[in-house]
Amino acid sequence: MQDGYYWIKFRGIVQKARYSDIPITDIETGGITRGVWHLMGEDIEICSTSEAVVLSGILGPGVQEPG
């Protein structure tokens, strides 16, 4: 997956998030994976690729919410 903005579903909420294709250490397993989601909104959070469901391709200018 390439770096950029996507619509995702995380904890039941559809939201826009920025994906970064970087190596990440899983704090539970100690293993290295690729990719992290930077969630937008009131509280900026970060989640792993296994926690998010991707709902769209990479977003460009003027792209509307999926649905």
C-alpha cells in the first residue's frame, strides 16, 4: 500500500486516515511489521494495519466519503 490518505473503518467508525509505509515494532510480539495508520479527528491516534479495514483506494482532491 502506498503512503497517503484513505477511508478506513476503525473500532466501528468510518474515518479518513493517513497511511505511512514504515517499519513498526509490535509491542506485544516484538515482531516487525510494515505500515501504520495516523487517525484524524479530535484525538489523533495511531493504529496498526491489522486493526483497520480499508474502505477506499488512495484519496485525491475532492473525494467524498464512501457509501
